Amino acid sequence: MISLAKTTFLFLITLSAFLVISCNSSQEAKEQTTENEAKINFSTPEPPQKEPGMAWIPGGKFTMGTNEADAYPAEKPAVEVEVSAFWMDTHEVTNAEFAKFVEATGYITVAERKPDWEELKKQVPPGTPKPDDSVLVPGSMVFSPPPSAVPTNDITLWWKWVNGANWRHPDGPESSIEGKDNHPVVHIAFEDAETYAKWVGKRLPTEFEWEFAARGGVNGKRFAWGDELHPSGQYLANTFQGVFPHQNEGTDGFIGSSPVATFAPNSFGLYDMIGNVWELTNDWYDFLKLARIAGQAPKLDAGMNPCYNPDNPYAMEHVIKGGSFLCAENYCVNYRPSARQGTSFDSGTSNVGFRLVKDPERGVAIRSGQ
């Protein structure tokens, strides 16, 4: 991990965002799991009143995380947890949906605002000098593939801070979202997602809820659909084919993001729960969360930072799930339900979006017989 003390300010303010993709190269994962491959017993049948654009997630006990030898440490060990039933958006929030919100409210996203040094300095080592105002300008992190092969231990070789990058201009001020109404909105910070959620009367999912929904009612499968990445040669999610980061062959039909609902949904009727863009959750990122649940690590002191990331001790990060169009077999294999990483609460990137959930209405009659 690059030392904070030896970097420029631009890297300091975006280190947490870099960590979205910061993971070690991985060997091709084994096509097997050690968890109990059993169907999940659902706890709550579907209410008769539907929620437009949302799928019913019936809740129940399930196996979260994994014991796979090739999984990343933050995903281990597998633990049994339980979630209550809820509604979930069938797809990520799109550019068109977010544009309606902005038009109605005049909201300005975090990436469109001048960075606040008083907030930024809370996430860097004490004593870090205030940078010149000339670098405190609106912008966001953009994936910029190098022209040829590069070492995969230096993420600054493919992630760049771009002044003027935001949800309207995902690759920089000269780019636009014209023709991409149905693509997931990106460059979204936690505050942006939370404000949008309140506007539509929903909320961000917890990490438990998100993973339960992604598993589609079955425990112990490596991917959202089974144990093979490309069953019968089919591409079931938008990921990175080729050699990351410089050679994206796009054999799944896409180099960047894809329109929502392009690939088949899971058994709950949810699209893009794996790949396309990472998705924000409401939970603070704790690297040892599953180990703590399993009693293999001490509980996190409530009086301390609610986050714990050994690679970034000053981080204030939220959990993101699902991987993105940048996840490749030779690097960052995160297109799996158990995959989890942290992203800075006050910034976004060109491959992080979100979807929302909603609690069922209290007192509504529930249909039996499911």
C-alpha cells in the first residue's frame, strides 16, 4: 500500500476511493465451495401490494461470506446471519432517474462541490499540511487504462483524479451521459445516495440485505447464479475480459458500464447484482466484520472509528458490494456475492453506483402458502 506521507494531496483525498479497486492479483478461483449448498428457508411471504420497480426479498437465515481458499480475507469466515423481508430495486439507479431528482430538487453532488479541507483532514495523518486552494477543486476518480501492461501493485497507474468529473461528465468535463439514460449513475458519494433515497422514500440496503438478495435464495454458490463464471459459455454479468488493466477485450459486449437489466436477473428478479458497477450499502466498512461475528476477533470499540481498514487506518468508508465492469479474472475477482470492499463516504468513482430498498408497510396482510 502506498504511504500517505509520500503522496501528493490529490492522492491523499482520493486514497479511500482508490481502495475500491485495491486488491491483490488473484489466481483463477477454484470452482467449488465449502459452505452448505442448500436452499434458504424464507421467513416472510410476499405482500399482495406490490412496489413498482422493486422485487420482494422474503428474508430468512443464510450463510454470509465464504470459506473459499481463494477468497479475500475480508470475506471470511462464512457465518450464519438473518435478515427481515424487504423490497429492493430491480436494478441500479440510472442516470435518467437521478436526473429527475436533480431537476426537481436542484441538488448538487459531492463531486460537483469544492472539497472541504476541514472534512478531508479527518481522513489523513495528523499534521498533514493544508494544500493550496488551487488543488481544492471539484472532481472525482476516473478509470484511465494504461496503453500497455503495467505492474498491478500500483493503482495510480490506472486510477486518476480528474477535475470536472461527476455524474453528468463521468470521464471528465468533455464527456457526457448523452445516450446513457439507462446506465447506472456513477460518481456518487454516500451523501448523494442517501439524499436521493430520502427523496424517493426508500433507503440504502444493509450489507446483510444486499448479500442475501444477491444469493437469490441459495447458499454456498460461488457466483450469483452457480459455481461457473460462464456456464455453457454464457456471459451473465458485465465484468472485465482480458488482461487487467490495459487490455479489455469486451467479449461480454461492453468495455465500460452497460444499460441496467442487460443480463438475466437472479431468482428474485434482480438485475446486475454482480458486475456492472459496485453498489453502496449503509454499513461502515469493517475489514474484520465476519471474523467478529464468528468470535474470531474482538468486537470493534464503539467509541472508536466505526470503520476498520488495516491498509488505510484513517479511512471513513462504507461497504460496497458486487464488483464492477473492472473486475477481472487476473485481478480483483469481486464479481461474487461474498465480495466486499470499502469506499470513502465523501467521494465516488466511475464504477460505483447504488440501488435502494424499502421496508414493507406495517399491518399489511401477508399472502400465505409460499
